[in-house]
Amino acid sequence: MRLAVYNVENLFDRAKAMNLETWEDGRPVLEKFAELNALLGEVTYSSAGRQKMAALIIALGMEKSDTGPFVILRRNRGGLLKRPKTGGVEITASGRADWVGSLELRDEPINEHAMRNTARVIRDLKADVLGVVEAESRPVLKAFSDEIIASVGGIPFRHVMLIDGNDERGIDVGLMSGPQFPIGRMRSHVDDRLPDGSDRITFSRDCPEFEVTTASGNRLLVMVNHFKSKGFGGKAESDGRRKAQATRVAEIVAERLAEGWDFIAVVGDLNDTPDSDPLKPLVADSPMKDAFLHPAFNDGGFPGTYGLSNPGNKIDYLLLSPKLFDTVTQGGVIRTGMWPGSRPKRWTVYAELQRPQDAASDHAALWVDLDI
């Protein structure tokens, strides 16, 4: 059977700020959005907080209207602000209880060429079981499989499952599998809490466990993950969050191994490199083994999985339990949907990939063939 993982970076709709040409273009918008959302959620608004909110609303392009180029402020009831005729914004609410509404990122459809290139990558993966990172919902994932993958000559997946996670933007993780690999019992970890007493959730999305029965009758446990990004907040905070996530996944793996599971795979975008301190509890200190290190695995000549696939861009993983690692017969990386750079082009891509905006994803797809 073939096990694979792919960060598809959403399939149909995503925040406009995340659809800009580069991550750095959209990052300031997302950071301002997060800061304003946090301030609006405070029970009591201080004078300094109100001034900061007003400045952020203007910076997000909402000085004259509740609809900005990338963000919408929805005000259903109560009074939050007023806009003087002389310009500017004045926050009139004294706290969250004074108004009812929300701050939302504006969505727009994904580039159609990019979406079809995503489908081409999945077609060419020929995976029996595919962990998917950054999908909006099960209906979207199912429609993508049935309609878009089929439209480029691929075979739709019989089984499609996605459990809503903790990300309010709808960035979730899921699993798709073929007819001979039904998805059985599932377990979510959306409510796991950090052990520091803060009562904060551990996983930015989730760490769902999917039990898959193979064509030969074996049981495979697949955990799909998308760890905390480096893009938001300070380095110490994001590193600490990823380390807590890696620690918790390692604990879950240890529990399943003790229960008698032989075949376990932890797959996904872990947003850090194999030698990083945050991933150490899972990548270095747990029994799990990186498929990249298997002698039968071909990395295509590049050590990374993201961007231009440099060593510092190895952030996607197929981590296998020892007995599962021993069943690997071959493995590899598909980069035909990634932008290859220009001077020189690093790898061959689809003819339909003419611009960076048409890339299927900034991530490579990883696969291994398992004799189970």
C-alpha cells in the first residue's frame, strides 16, 4: 500500500491575505488581524487599548467602512465605534459586553490553475491512504476528490474524513483513502490542554487518530498533524507551542505502542526542521523514524519539502513506528506542483505551472510504499 501526506494549502477558498504572491506580503495583514481580534475580545477596553484598536482598524483599511480589502468588521448589535467626519476612528465601547459582532478575514477563491495542479499532484501520488493538511471541511475535501481530481484523470477517493479542529480560519487536517482501505475508529485531540496550568489547548488544529484497515487485513493508525507556524507571535512562544505539540504526540504514540499497535504513522506539516529543539521530543527522542532516512527513500536530490527545498525547509514528515519503518519498500517526493525557482529551475513542473501563483502548493508531497 502507498501512504502519503500533502499540504494542499486549502482547496477552494482561503483568506485573501493568504493568497498574495508571497507569505511575506500577507503576513503583516494577518498579524494586525490577530492583534486587533485579541484586543476586541478583552473584557474591558483600556484607554491605550482603544487607541491601539483604532490605529489597527485604520491600518487594515477600515477607516471609512467596516469592509476593508482583507478584513471585515461585523457589528450586529451595540456600539463599538464611530467615524468622525473629520476622519479617523473612535472606539466608543468600554468592553466586549457593549457590542455583538466579530472580526473576519475576507475569503476569495483559489486560483483555478493552482487548484487543478493540486489535483494533478494527488493524481500522480497514486496514494492508497493520503493525509491532507490545510483543507477547509469534509464536504470541500469530498467535492475536490469527486470533481477536481476526477477532472484531471485521477481516481476519486472512496473514503474521505475530516474532523473540525481548533483553527477558526478553517485550516484543518484530514484523511482520504481508497476502497480497499476503509477508515474505522477515529479519535480527536482538540480538547487536549497544555500542561502548564494555563488551560490553553495543545493543538493549533488537532491530532486526529484514524484507524485504517489495509487490504491484507492489518491495522494502520495514522495521526495527521499541522503544528504551530513560525509566522505569528514571538519565537519563544511559537517554539514552545510546537515543543508542547511534539511532546503530546510522542506521548500518544507511546500510549498506542503500549496498547499493542505495531503500525503507526505520524504525518503532516510540523513547521520545523528535524534538528530543531521544538521537534526533539517526537523526531529525536521517540521511537518514530523519519521516512527520509530510509535507504529506499529518494528525496529527489533536495533535502527540503517547502519553498525551494533547501535544508532549512524540511518541515513535512512521514514519521513511522519501528515495525512500520521496516516494511518500507520505496518512497519519494513529488515536487511537480511546486514553483521551481527561475535561475536555474530546480525541478520539472507541470506545463500548466507558468507562474508562482499557479503552484499547487509551496509544499512537496511525500509518499512511501509499505508491505503491510
